[in-house]
Amino acid sequence: MLKAGDALLTVDLQNDFCPGGALAVSKGDEVVPILNRWIEEAGAAGVPVFASRDWNPPDHISFKDRGGPWPPHCIRDTFGAAFHPDLMLPPGVEVISKAETSDADSYSAFGETDLSERLRNAGIKRVWVGGLAQDYCVRATALDALKEGFEVHLIVSATRPVDVNPDDGRRALEEIWRAGGILEHTVKQ
């Protein structure tokens, strides 16, 4: 399924977003083996893998003590900010750090990063997306990828929502689909 001109993008599969983390997504760790199968296929097909991560300073604007909606999470150079230990990122993975400054937040892996430029420089036309959380960072990343002109395939089984409000995950999937994203329900064995 993956071919030349494709890239696999894992979104924020970090310890703080998995069970036991500071901002845990329910069953967020269940996407790890699914994405590992996609990473393996990407390697076999010679397709590049990109991995975004929140890389927050300790006084980030999204934190509750600064008036934001979230508890402190993914503080750079901490265990919580590290990728999930079972995620098998390949050598040469392109890491995209976002939300790196105290006063700017970014749900999207494209927000104030050079991801779009990196993808274009690699000749990428289609982006396959999975990770956390479906209704926040995955949603924003997929929508921005579409705005940047990439064909977006969302690997539905490789995402989980925070679901702060009931049905946020479902609404995010519908929004991505309405914007032109392709919802992939294929499960890799």
C-alpha cells in the first residue's frame, strides 16, 4: 500500500499521552503495535517515517497554571516527553518538535515547524497519519497537511481520542473526511 512519494507520520506517541502519563489518552498505547506494523511496511517500501512530538518548556502557555486547559505534559527532556518505549522508530526517523516556545501552542505538526518543507524536499505527495490524540493533534495535523496540498490518509485504527466532550473523536474524523482526508480502516496483521 505504501509507495514512493508517501511518508508515514506518527503524531505525538509520547509517554505523557499514554496510560499513566500526565495527559493520558484512554487506550492510547494500543496504537503502538499498529503503528509498528506500518513502520515496518514503510521500511520495506523505502518510505520515510516522520515522528512529531510535543516539546514543551516547563512554563508552556497550554498548562493550567498559565491559564491553559491542560496539566503540565511533554516537558522537553523528561520521561513524559519521550516517545513510547515500545514504538519502533527506525534509524533516520525525522523528528518534528512542536510547541517549543513558552508563549505559543501548536496542536499541528505543521505549526511553526519545517515539516511541510521537509516533506516537499523528500518528494512526498501522500501522508499516512496515526498517533495521539485523534481529536486534537492528529486532527490538526491532518487538516494542515490537506491545506498544504498533501493527500492525507488517516489510519483510523492507529488513533485514539481524548474525548473531552463525548463524540469529539467521531467529529474529528468527520471533519478530516469533509476536508478531503481519506479514512483508512485497513488493519495490518
